[in-house]
Amino acid sequence: MAKCIYRIELDNMEIAFKSLSHWRWLTCSLLVVLILGCDTQPELESLFTGEVKVGILHSRTGSLSISEHTVAEAELMAITEINAAGGIKIGDQRLKVVAVEEDGQSDWPTFAHLAARLIDVDQVSVVFGGWTSASRKEMLPVFESRDHLLFYPIQYEGEECSRNIFYAGATPNQQAEPAVSWLLENRSKQFLLIGSDYVYPRTANRIIKKQLAGSGGHLLGEIYIPLGDKNMQPVIKEILRAMPNGGVIINTINGDSNVAFFKTIYEAGITFDPRYSIMSFSVSEEEVFAIGPKYLEHSLASWNFFQSLESQNAKQFTQRFQAMYGVHRVTNDPAEAAYGMVHIWALAAVKAKSVDPVLVREMLPGIVFEGPQGRVEVQPNHHLKKRSLIGKIQADGQFKIVHDGGLIAPEAWSQWLPENAGYSCDWTSDRPDAGRFKTSTNVNTEEG
């Protein structure tokens, strides 16, 4: 095999992609390394003067592995890209990023136990992990007690703002609330809520109920099922009883219970009935292909990224993911968020001139990353200003974007809940209650 020419401009590389040329350069370099398999890797290895260990903690087994495989793979791809670009430059050192991966096994206490082991035993500088809010809340005291840093990639219910967590997924005002507003205007004012029985669906639905009450909507019912439950016949019976004339079904079921839900609701004839609209907050391209597109066609989802986005950044992200993991694979919002947060951590480490979690944390607010969904920026509340999108599932399993709500600043504390009125979070402020405080002007300041 001919020797490859693979040159990295070390003095100018910042591990950021601030123009299309950087994305093209990175695509080409990765294809050289991954496909041609030439002798560039030994040359690249010789550039590193040390290493930094990072934790990857997702469920590779259990009911949630249907969703979590892709986020772990996206994080590993980002690490590959960072290393291909020369690693993390700290002063005159160039550190190779080394992943230490653990399996959360779809079990919340296991997440906490393994997070502690990654920090205490493996001595990682950061952990990228979690899926459900239950897993995050189990890990939260581990990171706060050690003053360490968790990057969490999934949309969640808000009502939390930790100094030790960076939230890369959407808050309710960036996903659920815009979706409900669109549904009220374009589909129906009759709503039924169905979700898995844990913290995210229950808290998100509490916010939705307040929004419906304040926006002219009507709640017809609320159903919760255990995680992993496959018996959906009682759920379908309750849907038909509560809304015989149709309406909106908000789905916050998580994990492989969605397989049974969508197959059962399809067999009941609800999926194709124009009187009903199914809106999901935890069903992406990955779940669509795992379940089967025919069972979900015409249903809706609200996310910040879809594989069908037409931008060059989005297309190249999917191309690189498929080059690494197979042309049959799909990308989705959680994978995009997971991928982007690894690069954001790397940018903050370079800015901090350290991989120490405390110093990196201080540099996070204001970091900008031009990622697959477009420009995202870290806000003072450790969340991202993100784009809000609604997509309709097509026969090929992809989403047709039917609404683009534009960039929305994140609210950690939902303003639909009366106890949160005027409350904000700002970790750049010098105050002991920076995670939750009431602004003097009663105006939300979380945008930064």
C-alpha cells in the first residue's frame, strides 16, 4: 500500500470546526485513518506527550441499550476526531484522549457506582454519560461530593442546575413546550399523556399540564407504565376510552417499551387515523429503525437535530458516523448532543490550559461549537442555546421537518411552574445560591 500523506498543522489546530473547510479536512483525514488503514497512526502517536483519561458511561445492556449504544459511539467518534487533530494541547504538551468505558446496565444504582469508580479508581478527568434522569440523579451526588464534572447528553425535565453537570440536551422550553404550542395551534386541544414511570416523564408532564391549562388545552388522561413493560393492551384501551374522537397523544415512554407501544397502537389502527397525532420526546431515528418505520410513519417527534437536516455539517456528521460504524447506521439528536459535548469539553480544556475538572468547568460558559445542528453556545446555567425542531416520520424512517422554532435559550427552571416564577441559574455569578435564585426584576436571565 502506498504511503499516505497526512499532515496536521499543529500550531493552528484548535480542535474546533469554525468553517466548512475544517469539516472537509476532518472527513478526509478520518477516512484516511479508518478506511485506507495506512501508516499514519504511528506518526500521529509520536506527537502525543501524554494522555488524559475520560469516562464513557452508558447502558450497553438492558432495556435502554436500544437507545444508548448510539450516544456512546458518537462520543467515541468525537474522541477519535480530537486525537486525529492532534489531541488536547495544554501548554507545550499534547495529550491523547483515552476513553475508559463502563456499562450502566440500564440500572440507576449501577450508574452511580461506576461513576465513582471512574473518578476514584480510573482517575478520569471528566465523565460523559447517562440517559434517563433517574441515572443522572443517582450520579449527581457522586460528582458534587467530589467536585467533579459530568457531561449529560439527553433532553430532560429541567428542575435542576448543578455546578458539576453540563447539560447538552434540551430543557422543556427547548423541546416539550414548543411542541405543545405547535400541537395546540395545528392539531388539537385535546391531550392524553403517556410515559414511563420515572422522574422525566412525570416532571415533563407536570409542566405540560400547566402549559395546557394556561393555553386553552384540555387534559383527557395521564398514563404511566413501568420501564421495560411490554403489555400495551391496557394502554390502548384507555386511549380509545379517553379520546374516542381523537386528539394528541404525548409519548414520553423510554427504552424498548416503545417497541411494544408503537406496534400495539399500529395494530389498533390509531397510527394512521387522521384524528390522532402522536408526539414523542424520546423516539429518534435509532428507535424508528429498531422498531420498524411502518409502525411509526406519520407520527411526530420534537428534537434539536434530525439526520435529515440539509446543512453540510449535518450531512458530514452522518457520513463520518457511517464510515466508522456502518453505512446502515443512523444518527439522531442524542448522538449529535453527545458528539458535540465531547468537543465542547475539549475546547474548554484548551481554553483552561488544563484538564482539571474545576478549571475546565470555569471555562465552559461562552464556549461556542459549530456542530451538526448548527451553532450552539454554552450558557451561564451550564445548558446550551439550541434549535427547536418538529419532525414527521416518513416511510423510509427519516423525519420530514415540519417546524423550525429557531434558537431558544434554555430555562433550567420552567416558568410554567408557579414555584419557579422569576427563578434563574447562573454559575458565572458570585453568589451562594447561583444554581437557583430569584432575579430582582422577575425576568429570566438564564440566556446569558
